[in-house]
Amino acid sequence: MNLSPLKNPGLFVTGTDTDVGKTVIAGAIANWFARRQFRTAVCKIAATGCVRRREGLVSEDAEFLAVCANSKHPLDLIAPQRWLEPLAPAIAAERANQPIDWFVIDNSIRLMSQDSDVMIVEGVGGIMVPLDEKNTVLDVAIALKIPTIIVARAGLGTINHTLLTLAALHAAELPVHGVVLIGDQNRENRETIERFGHVRVIGEIPRLPNLHRTALMQVFMNNFDRAAFAQ
């Protein structure tokens, strides 16, 4: 893998599992910066379960992120690696005979960072998900050298999953910006994660029935420690 460290400020959004809500949180953070007139770039490094359109394979998550960030970047930069099947990236790439191209990912991040003030980069699956025979999502976070936000479910099982994710990041000596919990609030889980993980829970987000920018703005107003993004 050959990824350059990100030159401008940024955040890397990872999760404790797939479908945990990473894209929603990445979009909410991007929208927070965009509303404050920051030129905000977004990148989903690899996307599976894409849809076929006239333009080719399109990541619907990338479309969502682009709208949240008011991004003018083309979707093939925002999601530089795309596969049709909804599988783990390494498996989807092997089945499609289309191995991940690290040069393409690096080029996308480099180009978008040149005309942005901040970049929100979303991983795929959890932090230890393999991307090819040698590299995991953790290796991407290490290469980019930006703080990480962990998105986790609020309910049963989240303590183990979140602490394991934190352990991997701490072992790699990566800065963790905070944890965001999605689902019904659970004070005991939040306090346990903060105490044993030596981390702040910076947001507790209910499941959102409607995903649009107004809803995301309300998420920040009501459920986030906004000071965590004002540094």
C-alpha cells in the first residue's frame, strides 16, 4: 500500500461492524463543517454493494456524503474503488477480478485535499477488515495519520466491540477523537466504554428515520458534543 499522509485537517471514520452507521455519522460531520463554510471533502475509500447506472458502478453512500458536504467533486473521486457485490472488499475484489488499486485511492485523496479545508474519510466495515492480502482498514488509518472516530451500536455487545477497536487503534499509536454511539441511549455502556477505553463518547445518536441535511443538523444540535469539532 502506498498512501500519502493527509496534508490538511481531517477525520477518519471507522466502525465496530458493518452497517453500524458510519456513513450517517461521516455525513453529519461533513455537513457540520460545510454549514460553517469550510470547503469539505469526503472520501469513502472502498465501496461494495454498488448499483449499476449509465455512468457505471455508483456508490449510494458516496452520493449521500457528497450531498452532506456540498461537494463538487465527482463521485468516482469520492468513492475511488467500487464493487457490485455486497461483500467484504477483499472478497468482492477477488470475485470481480478487480484488485484494489492503491494508486487510485491515493490520487483521489490527494486531488480532493488540494482544494478543501478539511476532509472526512470513511473506512469500510470495521477497523480490521482486510482490503487485500496485505492491508486492512487499520493500515489506511495509519497511513493517513489523522484522528479516528469510532461509530458503534449503543446496545448489548457494544462494550466488547468498541474496546477491541480501541485496542487496535491504541496499539498502532493512532489518535482517537472519540466514540459515537447509535441507538437508544445506555448510560452504563457509555460510562464503561469511556472508563475502560480511555476515550470520550462525543455523541449518542438515535436511529434516524429520514436521512437529509436538516435531520443531520438536528443531530448535531441535540446529540453531539459540538466542542469536539470546534478545535
